[in-house]
Amino acid sequence: MKKSWLFIGLVVATLEMAAAPWHYPQYLDHNIPHRQRRAIVITNKSDAAADGDMLFVSVKDLGLAGRPSKDIRVVDDNGMELMYAIHPEGDTLVEDGSIVVPVKADAGQTVTLWLYWDNPL
């Protein structure tokens, strides 16, 4: 099993989040926009590419405990919606759980994923 060392930083600075455009139409659910999003900044600090390596992002660190798991949407910087998993599986995100996302990043590269939630539907 290949191991890559990935560094994750949760970006919460309002100015940074406001500066990047929201990903159309991925931030919509039934044409209703999600009200919240957060950047997940990932730096591959290894000397090998990460090609779909699974990254476990803490629900507690995201502040999303208690949210419905179906409310989550993950998008890469190119606007591509990504498959993800909730661990442990369930209808609600639990505090000690994770959102598991695949990461593609060349050695030394920093990529940003966007997590959208809080759709009023």
C-alpha cells in the first residue's frame, strides 16, 4: 500500500472564501444554493504524487457534527464534484466521524477542495 504524506489545513478566513467563486452548478441542490462552504487546503509534502489517496477530514474540525450527511457536497478547484464517504456511515454526521475524500496532488503541490453544506431543502 502506497503511503503519501498529506498536510491538511482548514481555511476559514472569510476574505479567502469570498474571493473564490462558488462552483456553478455544484453548489446548487434542486436549483437552491447551499448557504455554507469551507475550503479544505491540502499540500502533498511527499516526493510522490497522490492519485486518489483517501483523506479523512474530521467532522469535529469542520464543525459539522449533527448535520445531515446528505447535505454535504465536495467540489475540487476545477468545479468537478467528487465522490466522498461518511465514516461512520449514517444519516447524521457524528463528532468523532470523518468525511473521506480522494486527493489528487503532485509531489509538493497544494490543492483546494470545497465543502458545501446547509441547503435549505
